[in-house]
Amino acid sequence: MLAFFRHHTMIQSMTGFGKSVVQLPNKKITIELKSLNSKNLDLNARIPSQYREKELVLRNKIGKAVVRGKIDLSLYVEVNGEETKSGVNTSIVKAYMEQLNAVTKCEPAELLKMAIRMPDAMKTEREELDENEFVAITNSLEEAIQALLDYRNTEGAVLEKDFQQRIKTIGTILEEIIKIDPERIEVVRERLRKAVHDLKEEVDENRFEQELIYYLEKFDITEEKVRLANHLNYFTENLNSSDSNGKKLGFISQEIGREINTIGSKSNYAPMQQLVVQMKDELEKIKEQLLNVL
């Protein structure tokens, strides 16, 4: 048996979700992180305006941890206390009342109702972003990031199991190809012999054997079989390495595809071509899933 299978989890999926909630004295802050596959880091942040000044800090923290992927950050705030300080601009309201009184004679209560609706009658002071609050938000974000990474690891383990199984399947099919190769060569040899015989040509046996060797060399897949076995092992080794990454595995899968295609084009033998189709099918599924690997 060719050794294509080992159990060890290293790869991460780019798909993930992480959530964290922090309860402050006067508000509840919820942080959500969603991640999908992307060639680069693509971070989209939806956060309330009072936290915008800290957006870069939050982005950098996420970028360092998640490396790559299409990331959605959502920060929601539910206020359950008084966050803003509201009051009446007394001097402005008085001035409005005097001016209105000069225009129309009304009861003071009516004048007040009109004045209070005028521009700048109310003053609103928004609290500055509290540093302690931001520390709490940062800690909460770290929890959400950890939850996202845990999710990615769990998904990665599922993907790895799938890759190992499919690489193992391609390896098993390759063994079938190696087994039927001698009979394939014999069939191709007989086909060529028959073709010459059908031409009713009297051929020199030595010359014919030389020509036959030349043609059979064109159909020879010895090198492809060896290279394909090597690529399958190399894929598994990288899957199990500490620096495993989707891009590198993608390059190896392209090399695997190249050897499979060459075996297919050289085979000239239906049973082998059927096996090649099965290998291509497995490889396509690997390539699709590799798009999700970090």
C-alpha cells in the first residue's frame, strides 16, 4: 500500500463565526465576527459612530489573528441607562420667548412651547468614549476572535479528514492503474500488430519491434505514476505540517492534476481512462474545498 494517510490536525477553514457579549453598568455591547473565504484580508466593520476613533485598533487586532478571509465585524450597543446628558439652553429659550412675545401676545406657557421647538433650544452632551469601556470592548473582541478561531479549527478538522480520505482514494485508484498497466501495454501492442496485419503488409519483424518500442514509449506512464505517488505523499505531508496553508496545498493539487491528465492522455485503454475520470472527480472536490482553507 502507498502511504497517503496519517491523522493530525493543522489546517484552518476560512469559514467561521464568533460572538461575545459584554455587560457594562449602563449598556450591553455585543460583538459578532463572521468569516468567509477570500484571497486576501477583506474586513468590513459596522460600528456605532462613537467608537469610530478606535476602529483602526480593532481592525489591527482582528487582522493579526485571522490573517486572511472576508471578515464582517458588527458591534451593537443596547443602552439600558442614560448615556446622553440633555438639558435646556435657558438663555436661548428666554431670548426666543422675548422675541415671540414681541410678535404675538400669548400666555407664557404657550410661548415656552413654541420656544422649546426652536433650533438649539435643547443642549445634548455626548459622553466621551470611556477608556475603561474601550478596554472592556477590546477584551470582548478578543473573546469573539478566539470563538471564531475555534470555529475555524473545528471546520479545518472536518476539511482535513475529507482531504485525507480523497487523497487516499486517489492513491488506491493509482494502485489499480499500476496493476492494469501491463495488460494495457499488451492490448496496445496487439492493436498495433493487428493494424499492421490489416494493411496486409509484410513487415520485417525486427523493424516492427523497433517501431513498436518507439510507439509504446509514447504510451509509457512509468514517470507519471511515480510523480503522482510523490505528489500525493507531499500533499499529505503538507496537510500535517505546522505551517500548512491552503495556497501551498492548491499548488500541489495542480501538480497532481497535471500527472492525472497526462496518464489520461497516454492511456489509450478504456478501463484505465475510467480510473482517470474517478481520480479527476476526487481531485475536483479537493480543489473546491481548498478555496476554504486558510
